Amino acid sequence: MRIGRYELKKQRRVTLSGWEAVSISLLAILFSLLLFSLIFLLAGVNPLEAYREIFSYAFLNPFGLPLTINRFIFLLLCTYAFIIPFRAGLWNIGMTGQLYVGALSTYAVLLAFGAKESRSIELNPMLVIPLMLLAAALGGAAIGAIAGFLKGRFNTNEIVVTMMLNFISFWVVSQMIKEGGIFMNPGGRGESFEMPPSVYAPLFGKIPFTILIALGLALLLTFLFAKTKLGYQIRAYGHSPAAARYAGISPVKIPFLVFILGGALAGWAGYHYFAAVPGVYKISRNYGYFGDLAFYGIICGLISQGNSLAAIPVALLFGGLSIGGRFLQGKVHMSFGVDYALLGVLMITLVAFQFFYRYKIVLIKTEEEQADVGVSH
Amino acid sequence: MPKGLLDNIKHGDTVLEARGITKRFPGVVANDRIDFEMKAGEIHAILGENGAGKTTLMNILFGLYQPDEGQIFIGGQEVKLRSPLDAIDLGIGMVHQNRKLVSAHTVLENIILGHPRAGAILNIKETSREIEELCARYGFEIDLKAKVWQLSEGEKQVVEILKALYRGAKILILDEPTSALAPPETEKLLNSIQAMAQDDLAIVPFITHKLPIVLAISDRVTVLRRGRVTARLETKHATEQGLAKEMVGREVLFQIERVQVEPGEPILEVQNLSALSNKGFMALKGVSFTVREGEIFGIAGVSGNGQQELAEVLAGLRRAEGGKVLLDGVDITYAPTLERWQRGMGYIPSERVDVGSIGDFSLTENVAMNYYFDPKFVHYGILDYGGLRQLTEELIAEYDVMAPGPDTVAKNLSGGNLQKMILARVLSRKPRLVVANLPTQGLDVGAIEFVRTRLMEAKKEGAAILLISEDLDEVLSLSDWVAPIYEGEFMDIIPGEKADREYVGALMAGSRQVEGKA
């Protein structure tokens, strides 16, 4: 593009420093908030006021903050479920299904201990909570493994497989918790039976212990990819399956493994939301809402470029906006889902701004108009 | 765009002149005030190592790049080439090293594709007659009705040349015209080139390392080094040694001395091995051979005759359809790749960018490709990146790799330096068997010499080496045994000192007529 004697040109970036990446993301966030102000204006709401409400409820309010943090834990686990296969160059779009099966497996443990019959049953939390965690991980891993196995063995497109498994899992859960299902709430209501208070997750204030798992995983994954042999193998496969194969890295084992690991973490996201967040303690009727929220793990993973530490602030922001947006929607009686609309705009902007990871726009002074090409004497 | 600037040229007229061509890329001056001149009827070779600026110059002459400074004259008039279309309209034709043909179409269709006269209606009859005339005139033998995917590399090149001629090219730029050809094909091509020159076409072959060809056919030579012209002389005053010295900037050894080592135990035994190609036909049809300690076993062949499949089966990257592979007496026919490396095999793949290295990985991480499983560098599942980094530093120094350091990413290395790094990584494990697949292809003279010397040293230390090459001279000069391969079969297995160039060359082109001569 030309402006007078200057020209705007896009230039390919050779390197991208961490600092540049951070500033690009911050710019994208600001830009998307600006963009969304238009929607607030159209709805007759003062955008500054709206954002003040959203952010103060999400991050400063004593009721809002714990909700934000619980969403954050959930999103962070989903993000890691995406990141592990992503580092191997594979796309896990199946966190939704994996977390559904993780949640079902959690309640299967309770079912086995007879919790469906009586909510007041006294179970030993030191035994049952670890068992629930194990079951959630195994359930998520099992459903993830299907996609990984098909990818490694038959080179089936993992995006399609995980996506289809989401639908299957959704209806399996539905079948299980609704009228006549084995996880049915004795009172009907289209929900699962409720968890006995004896095995509620230990809390720090209003935050369950799963926050330690999520933050611990941030360090563990960083270590995995930076230091270990397995992390090296996953990264090598992610950059070049052909080169990895040459190096003796199994093209069957790696996809299988990363989907098992990713699926297990998504399973824990299921445990976290349906068995550890205070006030839920059942597979609620609107479980599909959290399935949809899980997709934001993909976005957080992409924005953080597969970096598990960078994913922390991103997941926190997304968690906060979804809580704050929901709150605002009720407060000013807006007629649509502010939370998902806001996240959607943010997501599109962040993805579009990835352009700047690869290119930069520079302003250069042009020379005088070049003589037209042809013969000159 | 004015046309017809070259319509009335006579033998010896200057058809193209470039003056003071300068092209800068961020951090490099690819072409630094290059002067260059072409006369009608002249074969003017341009020599230079990779990165010397040949490709940049060629792209400028063909309109792909615009020079930062300098002028180009065609038939005495200054022109500006905005795009290849301008160049073609002015009578410049170019044959790229990576062919730009439509493989599902016939030869004829490819030749007329994009021709201004091939509008909505094709006059197939007349067109084929014209093209056949061109073929007869210059000695090209090609079936115009054949589909391009059925052709050999040499034939595809002929199609590209015909395409340029049919578009009316008076100046023909050829990029490494002989690099993928068997000796008989090379000979034919050189004859055709000479015939074209006699018709007052100006021909510019760009060549990196086949100096004997330059000496045999060209009238003049321009040598480039680091973007500058270092020599410009008539070929009759040139010598192979002299040209190489101008290219590399130092004396170069052409013949690596073949060291005789007393062959020891058999390391690799291959029995009746066969394999399918990617397209599903039998590409390797039952080859048998043995490579002993301290021996180089050379397989000479034109690309696509089963060598690639053989190398991949040996590396465990392709399934054997039948036969047996023994390494140190152990059957590894179906062993996974990793097990082969652990048993002391080393593999230098021909695809050094896509398979042999990971572009976004640092050199340390690339070296780890052959070490991540080594107990010396793994403790309880944790990789010793510090140790690997130190090893990489040592290898960079020992193998004279031009790189800022072990943290550089591999894609920033030139082809020659990348190959040195791969060689360093593989040979530093002291493998019992080295499978080297096209180890010097596309490298410049200096790097070729280096790779050959290192392979010879590995042999001296007792490694068994399987050398797969399309360069017959390379195979003949290095190998203790020479096996010409054609359509998946060995045509013969000949002791190195008895291998005769003409005989092996004919066998790798599939001819059995000369049988019994050796």
C-alpha cells in the first residue's frame, strides 16, 4: 500500500522474541475489546461501564473471583489436553468428549461404592478421591487413545475422529444420566445422582485442590518438553514425522501416547468441574455448556503457542471473561450470551493477529516512481 | 514489451549483455557488480559453488528477480525484465533443475501448454510436425504421445528444452543440465547442445561441479565466487585444477586416494532383497551382496532404479517384500529402525532437509537425533542437553561446519554444511556399517571433497560402507566393489580396480550389449 512517498510493506519475520509475542497478544486483546464495544454500543450499553463490570466481577468480586478461578482450572486442563498432542503436530479437538467420559468414569467409581443409593454414605476420601482421579484419567485416556491409535496405525485424520467422538460421548452421557440411565438421579430431573459429601474435594477457601494439579502440570509439561527423552521424541515427531522416523522414533507410538496423555488431562477437567467445584457435585443437566467451554482450550493452546507456562495467563483471562460476561448479561438484561460472544470475538482477533507472528508491517520511504518496464534508450 | 530484438542475429553477435548486476538480500550481496556477455552460437558455462550467486544471476536474467543495480541488454537494447513472461517474449528460455511439467499430460501437451498460439483450438498435427522437426534437427529422441510421468529425468529435461525452443528461445539457460543423467544420456544431451549452438543459439549452462563437462563443450567460462566474477576465460585456456581453484578459492583434491584396507568380517549381508516403491510396483527385485569391514561397496545408478528403496529397506523405513538382511550375522530384515542404529548401523539419507534434519531444531537437537537413545546421554528418561551441546560444539569444530554455534537452527545452514553436520552426527557414533545415500548430491566441490575424505577415513577405521550414488565417477573412484543398478537389479558386481567407466555406464543405462567386456 502506498501513502504519498511512503509505502507500507509486509515483511517476513526471521525471529520472534518472547517479548514481541506477548505484546502482539496484548494488542490483540485490546483490539478485540475495542471491537466488542461496538456491540455494546448497538445494545445501548456504555462499553467502558460494561468492561468495568466484567473485569471487576471476574477478578475483584468475592463471589466472582472463585468462579473465575474454577473456570481457569478447567480451561487450563483442557488447554494442556490440547497442547500435548499439539507439540506432536496433532490436533486434539476431542477434549469435550474426553472430559464427558472422564466425568462418567468418576461417577462410575461412586456408583461402585454404592453412592447412588444413599448420599449420606460415609466413604473414605483418602481412598475414593484418588480412585476417582484415576478413573477420570483412564476414561479420558481411553477415548483419546482411539484417535491416537487410528492416527498412528492407519493415518486417519485425528481432527475428524476426535470431533466425531465428541458427539458419541455427548449422547452416551445423556443416555446414562437421563430417565432410566444407570447414573440417573433418583429424582429424575435429567441429571446424574449426587456425590456424597464425604468425598467432596478438599478446598482452599472456595477453590478445590485441582488447582495444584493444574499448576503442577504447567511445570511438569515444561520439564517434559524441555528436558526429557519423551518430550524430545514428541517434539521431533511434531516438527517432522519423516525425520522422526529416520531417528528411530515410532510413528505409531507417539500419536497413541500423546492422545492418551491429552485425554487423561481432559478427563481431569471433567473430574474438576463435575466432582470438585463447590456447588456442582453431579453431572448437571447443562453439561453441554462445559463441553463447549472446553473448546476454548484449543484457543488458549494456540495463543500460548504450545507453551504450558504462557497458557496460564491466557486461560485466566478467558475464564474471567466468560464469568464476567455471564454476569453482565444478567445485570444489564442483554438478549444474547455475552460470555460466548465476547470469547468468540477475542478468539477470532487473536487468531487473526497470529499474522503478526510471521510478518511485520514496515513503513518505508519509496524512491520516485519507477520508470515503466520496457525499452529505454 | 518489444519483440524480435533477436530476430536478425548472426553468429558471433552479442545477444545478451549484463553490466554491473548487483543484488542484495538481507545480510548478503548475492551478486556483486557482475558483468556477463553472451554471443550467438556460444556455449558459455557459469561455474560456482552453492551460494556463489549463480541462481540469483539466473533468476535475474529470467526476470524472476529485479537487480538492485546494473543493466541488461538484449540484442544491444536495454531492457527491464519484470517477470519470466517478459524474458520468454524476448527469447530467453530456461530449464530448471526441478522440472515444472504437468505429469499427467503428454509430452506434446506440455510443450504447447502456455504457448500463445495454443489458443482455444489446437492444431495437433501441425504442431507435432514442427516439434518433430526440432527433435530431428537437434537429435532429441522422445515420444510426443508419452505421458510425462512415464519419462526419465533426462527425457523430462528434453521436454523442457523443447518447450523453450518451441516458444522461440534464442538464449537457453540450463540449470545443472547433467546432474540427474546417466553417462549415455549425458553424452546425447551434450551433442544436442552443440547442435543447437551451431544454429546460433546462445546457451548458458550453470554447473557446480562437473568440470570435465565444462571443459568438453563450452566455448567460454565465467567463474563466480561469493557473488563476484573471479575468472572469465576461453575454455581452451582452462584446466580442471585451475577452474576448481577459482571456484573454491584454494587447491582441491579431485581424486581421493583409494586406500586399500584388508577386508575383514562380513558386516552387511543382503540376500535376494526386494521391495515395493511408493507407487506399488516392485522397485527392488532381489539383490544380493555382502559388504565387509573396511570395504566400500558402491551402487551406481540413475535415480529411480531402486536405490532409494534399497536404502530405506536397510534403514527399516520401508518394508522388505522378500529376502534377508543380516547385520553382523543377526537377521534384521524386519527390525525396527531404532534397533538398527543401536546395533551399529548409520544412515545418511538422501533427503537431507526433509528426513536427515529438522529445520526448526537447533544443531544440538539435530545431533540428538542419533543420540537421544544413547545411555551416555539419557539418565532416567532425562536427556543430557548440556552434554549434547558440548558434543555438537566438538563436531562443528572437527567437521569444519560453518555455523555460529550449536544453538543455530538447522534451516539456517547451507546444504554443504548441513550435510557435514549429518555426516558428523552419524560417523561420530563409530558405526559398523554406514549406508550413504547420495552423500554428495547437490554439494559444491569443497564439500564433496570433504564428504568423500571422511567416508574414506571411516573405511580406514574398519567401517563397512554402502555408497549409493548417481555420480559414476564418485562410485568408481571410491569403491572396492561396483554394482551398477538398473530397474531394481544389479547388472553386475565388479571389483573396483577392474571397473571400466564405459562398461559400468552402459550397464547403469540398462544396456547389456557390452557384456563380457570387463
